[in-house]
Amino acid sequence: MARADAGGSRSGKHLHEAALKRQHAREQWSVLSLVVPAMIVIVLIILIPLSWLFYLSFLGDDGGFSLENYHKMTQYKSYYRIFVTTFQVSILTTLACIALGYPLAFFLAQLPPRWAGVFMLAVLLPFWTSLLVRTYAWLVLLQKRGILNEFAMQVGLWETPIKLVHNLTGTLIGMAHIMLPFLILPLYNAMRKIDKDMMHAAANLGANPINAFWRVYFPLSLPGMVAGSLIVFVLCLGFYVTPAVLGGGRVIMVSNHITAILENQFDWGAASALGVVLLVATTFTLYVAARLFKFDAALFGRD
Amino acid sequence: MNWWSRPAADTQITHGNRLWLYVLSAIIMLLLVAPTLIVVPMSFSDSQYLEFPPSTWSLRWYEEYLGSAKWMRATATSFQVGFLTMLVATPLGVMAAYALFVSRHRATRAIFLLLITPMIVPVILIAIGTFYAYGRVGMNNTIAGLVLAHSALALPIAIIVVTAGLSSYDLSQEQVARSLGATRTKAFFLITLPQIRFSVITAALLSFLTSFDEVIIAIFVSGGANATLTKHMFAALRDYIDPTIAAISTIMVILSSALLLLTQFLGSKGKRN
């Protein structure tokens, strides 16, 4: 009897299982279908236009497949200079952000959360303010008779006004200011997650504060710093507004050149090819980084 | 023990030892905030030139701004596009975030990566790409075209904010409602949505601001009577400097500060609940 019962319930379970499974699958699909509208927007605005640009970049003058748009990049010295400038500006901006962002993130992470929230407004306010407004503010601050030149001359740092804007210096200052929150926010979050007992233990085992910092805290904060630096670096690679305004035509990055090609020559093939190179460089950086460090969570705010 | 020699951290380092860090942090915070706020006093200057601090004060740049048909038209466009972007990106973002959060399907990771591509692809590429595609279908210089492109930019932000809200919410409440007979839709609107409302509002505000502050796509895709505020501002900054920009900047700073404080307030309220 018991055997038969058990057998009966087993086959009954199987029966339900199939129905449940079907229902579950249907349910999964109906829930997942909610992403469709968002995906349509992304397909229309990102995938189709990007594929089009990709196609255009391989189109020769005669309308057939050709690599001439890419070949041009290796031929002209102007392209070489643009790539060098782009990497130079991106690397220097990232380094400046680390130098300024690390101490501030550390300071904020040490504060009680309540106070950290208050001081964090200093990071969030510029983050939320239009980058045009901030670029404009730097234009004013850095000009020949601007507050920075006047101050430096009064203190005696230099005698005659020096050119701080419409060149590389101005671009770097403006970009570092705009990018700083992108480094501080992920770094701060990573630092907050460091177990306080680690530093306790280090101190308990005889490490002095400097030793404890460099050998325990710093390595633990490194993933956050790398994630933040990569965001900054990748955003810098494609930056347009700040070099255009604060560079005064002397700092030409890839984005600026893409615009210039379209404005002056209306050469879609050349502009697209340069765009594809920019996209590949960006994706490659992120891919390598994702491989090396597991920072998906820090980068995208999701585990 | 006074404050100075009290330990500041677990390694028994004192506040006195840490003084350099406090000074350095104060300087960096000043560097972050000052350039954002400097436009406020500048906008009240009476001078044609960019001088700081201003020697004489006036409201002439505000009069100039409010009296200019071009700037008023651009401001209206920016608000309109920002508002419509918010109306498109918020519901789409909530739907996508909810689906990706609830679903256990294998494809969720790939879909998530696809939906956040607007954050990874350099904006200049989105700008020239949509400019080219819109050229083919006659959507350049239209409000609808700009709203669609800005919605793509705002979507990943909305999705990330709402996902964060969902992860601090206990989904079993919705299951309870459904086991008591509510449909999934009903359970979502009656149980889940009220509890993640603060992240949804934050996502909406951020979507608005993303569109309102966006420059590069607007330069390419907007124009004519539908040119945005940022498009005109960029042209003004690159070609000739007009102190009217300071007045407009001040208004933009006030707007973003207000929205920022609102989200901070909502955030702390959201945590308390």
C-alpha cells in the first residue's frame, strides 16, 4: 500500500512538475518582456546608428568595400598627433584625479556616515552641475586677468600673467575638475566596505599607522581606485566639450577631430572610421579591465 | 584628553597627526565647489568683460536673458525635452529594472549589458550616429528625435537607480500579495511601487537633468527653432563670450542644486522607511 501510494504521488508530482515548469517558463518570458520597450530605444539610438557608422567606415570613394579610411589614419601625421594628444590628456587627467581624489575619498570614508553625507555634497554639487557651466567658470578663473593670475602675481609666484587657458594646461585643469567625482564616488564606496577590524588587527599586531595603511588599507582600496580611474580614463577618451572650449583649438582630441571632419569636409567615411577606433579603444580598455579585476559591481553598481 | 590628541582611527593615529589630511581635503573640496559657485556673483556684474570679483553690480544680464527671444525659446525647448525624456525614460527604466531584477532567465546579464551601452559608448558616436540616421528619416531638428536620443542616455541611469532601490526591498512581500490572489501587475502597483517610490522619483529627476544638461547630441540633432539651451551656450562659449551665460549658468546651478538636495532628502527618507 505504502509503495503504491508513494508511486502514485511520485507520478502525480511529475505531472504537476511539467505543468509548473511550463507555467514558470511562461511567467519568466512575460516578466522579461517588460524590457522590450527599453531595448527598442537602445536598438534605435545605439545599435542601428553605430552599425551604420561601422558600415560607412568601410566604404571607399567608389562605393565598394575598402580600408582606405583606416589606411588614411596611418598615413597622415595629423592623426598620429591626435591619438597622442587624446592619450596624453586622458592619462594626465586620470593621474590628477587619483592624486586629488584618493585623499578626499579617504577623508570622507573615515568620517561618521552622517558627516560624510554632508561633506559629500561638495562632490555631488559639481557632479550634478552642467559641465558647460563648470567649463565656463574655469574659462573665467583661468583667463589672463582672472583671479588665479591676479592671486599668483600678488603672492609673487610669477610676475606677468601667464597663459592658463586656451591650451593644454587649461584643458587639463577643467577636465580634472569635471572627472574628479567619477573617481571619488566608486572609490569612496569601496573604502566604506573595508572591514574596520582589519586596521584594528594590523594595529594590534604591531603595525604603525603608516605601515597599516600601506600594507592593509591601500591594497584593499585598490579595486575601487582602479574602477574609478578606468571610468575617468574611458570618459576622457571620448571627451569633447572641455577641450573644445578650454583648449581654444590647440588641444584636438579624437572627438574634436571627428566633429571637425564632419564640419569641414563632410567626409562620413573618415569620421566613422575614427569613431570606430575610439569605440574599439574604449571597449578594449573596459574589457581588459573587467578581465583583470572583478569590478563589475563597483562600475555598474550591481553585483 | 583633548580633541587634538584623541585617536582618529583604529590604528590609534590622532587627529593632530591627521591635520594635514583635513587641510588637504578642505582645499580639494574648495576646488570642487568654488568653480561651480563662482558664476553666481559673476552674473550680477555690470561689466561687459569677464571680471571676478565684479567691480559694479547690476541685473542687466538677467534682463538680457529674459528679454531675448532666442534664449527664451531655447530654455523652453530644453525644459520641454527634459520633461518628455523624463516621461519616457522613467517608466521604461522601471519596467526594465523590475524585469531584470525578478527574472532568473539566463539572458538577463546580456540584456543588462545591452541596456547600459549608452554609458559605455562615447557620446560623440551616439551624436553623429543618430545625426546620420535621423538625416535619413527626416528626424533632425525635431523634439521627438532629441527626446528619443536623450531617453537612451537616461535609461541606464534610471535602471541602475531603480535596481538599487529594488535590492533594498523585500520581494517576498509581492509574493505574499500574489498568493493572496493579486495579479503580478496589481501586486507591483499596490505593494512594490509605493515602497520603491523614492528611487523612482530619483530616477525621474536624474533623467530630466541628463537631458537638460546634455550638450553633444543637442549640438548635432537639435537646431533651428528647436535648438536647446546647451547648444546655444556651447556656441557662445566657443565663439564669443557673453556675460549672459553667467546669468543662465546661475539659473542652471540653482536648478541642479535644488534637484540634488531633493534627491538627498528623498534618499534619507527612503532609508528610514
